[in-house]
Amino acid sequence: MKTNDALVAILKKSHAQAMAGQTVSMDEVKIFMKNKVDELTSKVDARCVAESI
């Protein structure tokens, strides 16, 4: 699939969801992004890494 085709498909799906009332507020987006950044940047406990599974 070409990049433009993929973008058009994403936009069509997004538009269809918005028309169906499936929307997300900016506050929800901010909370999700903050949680995701925290998750990806949190330090790993060195003991957990050293322990065998």
C-alpha cells in the first residue's frame, strides 16, 4: 500500500468514527500521552533486570 493510500484510509476511518460519535477529548489525549511518556521514560529497577525469570 502506498503512503498516500494508507493516509487516506486512516483519514476515512477517523472521519467515520467521528461521524458515529466515537470521539476523544483533548484532555483524554493529554492524559494518554502523559501516561505513555511516563511509561516509556520511567527508570527500570536494576534489581528486576538482574533477577532471572
